[in-house]
Amino acid sequence: MKLLIVEDEESLSRSISQYLTAEGNICDVALTFDQASEKIGIYDYDCVLLDLGLPDGEGLELLKGLKKLRKADGVLIISARDSIEQRVEGLSLGADDYLVKPFHLSELNARITAIVRRRNFNGNDQLVFNEITIDVSAQEVMVNHAKVHLTKKEFDITLYFITNKSKVISKSAAAVHIWGEDADMADSFDFIYTHIKNIRKKLTDAGAKDYFHSVYGVGYKFQ
């Protein structure tokens, strides 16, 4: 999953980022309202972890901006504000969940996973596309019930494209979503072609159809 951590307390944002990265996620960090606003405008995230009290703005305004952009990013508010009014306001504005500080990082991870599962997989651990089944929790891909051995990045790419099936995905968008915002500075995205070529071979060798379609000059579409 690609996550954005909006938290101005550096030690806490660092701890959250380290924990969630160790769990296999890609984490971007924004310490200010302006940084968060810029990243939200440029990138798509599976979930945004949103602190309400930022030094240069109010987190709820970021939430309003996210909804105005009609983006599908999940939102988990993380805040020391524990009043019922704050919770109701955040949830009514479109947040998916509200977690009060202090919290255990394991619970934070579970809440994020639940949000993404509800949004992307209709609450299920398995995503089925014709003969291909993805077990999100186990991070396994099966074709006609036979396991296909993919690397971690190959699994992430496959899940990303199936989740966004029928959409044209640029090479840069795929790179940034899987490798993080630093990938945006790469000289080329030929490595995406190499990964997709490998995924294609593994899936078709296992009996799947070739669903990756090249879109000239842009990227790929899974259809």
C-alpha cells in the first residue's frame, strides 16, 4: 500500500513511517499543511493518515480539499482531540476512521488495512478477476487455484493494476505508487516494462490470459 503520513511531530511521524514501511508499505511523510496539500494534489494514496492540528493549517481543511478533488484515497484521522464533536465532524466530512492518540502501531496498521480492504476489495481478503485470484493478506496470486510465485514488487504491481482495471496507468504513476515519490525523479521507467514482462510470462505460463495492454506513449491498461 502507498500511504501518506500527515503528522507534524517528527518523532511520531518517523516511528509510524518506520513501522509501516517494515510492514511492506510505501510511506510518504508531510510535516506541514502545505507539504500535505502538495502531495495530495500530485499523488494518489491508498490511505492518508491525517493529524488535525498542523502548525500552518487545519487537518480538516485538507480533508475537505481531498473530497473536492474527488479522489478515492482512504482517510484515517489520527488526533489527540477526543471529543465526540471532533469525531462526528471528521467522519461526516468523509474520513473513513478516527484513531485517538496515543495508539499502538499494530492497531494503526490494522485500521489502515481495514480501510483499504473496504474501499478496494469490498471488505474481502481476496480479489478475483476471472481466473486470477489475489489473496491480499497472504500476498499470494493464484491462477486457476494454482499459486504463482511473484516477487514482492511483482505482487504489488499486479494488485495495483487489477485494482485499477480498465484504467490507463502511466509508467510514472505505477513507479511512484510502488516505489514511492523518489521514483518520480528516475531518468526512465524502463524497469516498469521489465517487471510487467516478467509478470505477464508468469501469469500466462500458469494458464492466465494476457490482460496487460500497452498504451502507446503512455503506459499500460489491465483489461
